[in-house]
Amino acid sequence: MTSSATQAASQGKAPTKAVVLLSGGLDSTTALAWALAQGWTCTALSVDYGQRQRVELDRAAAVAARLKVPRRQVALDLRAIGGSALTDDALAVPKDRDEGRMAQDVPVTYVPARNTILLALALGLAEVTGSDRLVIGANAIDYSGYPDCRPEFLRAFEALAGLATKAGTEQGVRFRIEAPLLSLTKEGIVKLAVALKAPLELTWSCYDPQQSGAGWRVCGRCDACRLRQKGFAEAGVQDPS
Amino acid sequence: MTSSATQAASQGKAPTKAVVLLSGGLDSTTALAWALAQGWTCTALSVDYGQRQRVELDRAAAVAARLKVPRRQVALDLRAIGGSALTDDALAVPKDRDEGRMAQDVPVTYVPARNTILLALALGLAEVTGSDRLVIGANAIDYSGYPDCRPEFLRAFEALAGLATKAGTEQGVRFRIEAPLLSLTKEGIVKLAVALKAPLELTWSCYDPQQSGAGWRVCGRCDACRLRQKGFAEAGVQDPS
């Protein structure tokens, strides 16, 4: 039991409950480790949205098992909506973009309204599990330019959440969106992950995995690979994955 | 071509494009007929979320075909989240609730965060189709007490939508949530539907359909059946379905 959980228990308070969006990547795994370190009782939520990097779902399962967190997986076929290289095999994942370019354009790997959809599902699960924290590994510093990773988006979702739910309107629950990585650099995220002993060796970041024998290997050149490499390099940490 | 569409074309303006959430029920079918009457180019979106009233999805397909509107159907297994009689066969659909009771309690047929999830998916499809209107048949008068049918919820989602998307942040698209039935009584909805020649004979409202030979029959006693009966009775219209 963490110190916060011990504290909550000794004061007879119910522990804080959180739903943590867990893709199986570096960021969401670190966010989960952070939520556990707060002493919160966590439920992980993974969404199989038809992403080409399906291997990340297995990694999400492995991370949740390692951290002894119950996990739900929701199947949602976003290929019926399309519009992203992550859900449409006809669109290529961009490679070798430099950081300036990443900050400037929203790339084709952007999944329309993805974080709105993910947070909406997390909100539904939060109601069912009696949780009032929604934890997301969004990051607005070293990121791919996605609009739904910015703080103003997260605040707008927080405003929506209370109005959207039975818990918010009948029981007065005040949902909070927790984005502990929001203002960290990728280097900072790696250092936080190491400090929290997050199981980085289980995580998966690549958008465009290549089959390799019975397993998968990373492409090394998509935005997600490049940001991960940069983070580990700047933190002076060897990537264990 | 409707008069608005003719007008838009004669002025050389691109027609307004809308995504219309279409469950196959009375309300969403009327909302679709209303959007078409505005001269908008519509794409219907139905979500197979594991609802027990699966027959409504066939009706949604029939309505879209009749009105010559393209339709996408997204599969989303909300049974992994649960918490509602509509997605959990172990929970019974309440019957014979009177109107006072409906207005007072959020019933067990409430699907946690459903309209947030549906609007999030509609927002994704709006980005992909270049639409800036999201049309939803939400109603806050003769309804089952769901929090996510209220005007303040819809306004909060509108605020979120621009911040959530590439279209909103890069292209300056201002998304609007259109809920044309919001302030109508069920009687008013039936009258509007009749005036718009909406194909009411194709619609399905019952939450708890009973198998009947090769087809389905309505239970007649759930909130959805009772509200529908009331609407047709007060409008003095025979239900053609």
C-alpha cells in the first residue's frame, strides 16, 4: 500500500479511484505508474480501435498484469470512420519528420477526435466503477502536434464530464482529468518513468510495426519512434524494450 | 434539391454538411428529416454498441435508404463497460414508469456517457467528411431523465469540439451541435415528423423487443414505448409502425 493509500485508510476515507487510459506505450504506462504512486485505486482502459500498431494492446495487457491493475478492453472499429494512417492501411505512416515539422503540422497519423472518444469511454467506465479521476498520458511538449493533447482541450472535457453523467448531475461527482505528463519533455517522461519504476521494457511506441519472425520490430523512423529515441537519449537512459 | 440547397448552389456556396446520429428511432429519424429539410448534405452515423434493441440498427439502415442518405455504422462493444440495462442482459428494463417518475430519476436504461461517446464519434466522422454540423435527436422535455440530453451538456460539447479537432484548430471550422427536437414535446416531435414526411413506419423505439416469429414486437411498457404512445396519442396521429 502506498503512503497516500495508507493515509486514506487510516483516516477512514475511501481511496480515490481512477480510470487510466492505457495504450501500452511509454506515456500511458508512465501515467499509470504515476496514478498508482498517488495511492489511487486504478482501473486501466485499453481501446482496440483498429490501430495498425495492434501489438500495443498486448503490451497494455502485460503492463497492467505487471502492475496488478484490472484492465478492460473495449473494441471500437474506427476503420468505419477512417481518415487516419493509424486506421487505414492505404495511408502511409510518415517517416523521418524532424521536430520542427512535428510541432507545425497535424500529421496523417492523427485519428479524428481520438482523445475525445477515448476520454468519453473512460468517463463511461468511471461512472460504472465509481471513479472520479480520468488519467491520460497526453503531452503537449514533445508531441506530434495533435490538437487533442493540449491543455485547453483537457479543461473543456473536464467541464463537459460533470454535465454528461448521472454521477455528475445526481451524485455531485466532480470528475477531474489528470494529465501528469502534459508539461514534461520526452526526457522528463523517461526520467519520471525510471523514478516510478514503470515497466518500460514492456512498452511499445512504434506506429508502424514490422513483422519479424513470430514477433514485431519497431520501424525506428515514425514520429513515435523518433520521440521515444530522443527521450531516452536525452535522459541518458538505455531503452530496455 | 431543397430550396436552401438551391440557394447555396445559386450563390456558388458549398452546401452545409452534417453528420446525423441515426439510431432508427422516432427522434433521430425526425432529426434526419429536419436536417435534410434545411438543405444540408447529410451523412448518417449509427453505432452498434451492443444494445439489446438491435432491431433498431436494421431500421436505421432502412430509414437512411429511404431518405437516400449515406450511412456509416461503427461497432463499439460497450458491454465491456456495462452499467446499463441496454447493454447488460442481467439488468431488467423498467416497465410502466409514469411520467413523474421518468422526470425524476435517471433509470437503469441510462448508458454511462452514451451521448458523449456518440457525439465524439460523430465529431470524428464530421472531420473526415468535412461537415460542421452534428445533428442529434436529443430531447429534454418528454424524455427519460438522461443527463446527456440537456441543453447545457450539448453546449459544453460544442465548446469542446473546436478544441478537439484538427478541423477546429487548423482550419477554423466552428462545429455546431444541432438538436432540433430539444425543446419539443413528444407530441410536437410526432407533428414535426408528419410535416416533414419522415418515414415513421420504419422507426423503432422499444428498449426491450420481444421475438415474435421471424420478427420482433415492441414490449409496449418501457419508457421508450410509453413516450412514443403518448406522442402519437396527443398528436392525434395513428402510429404507422
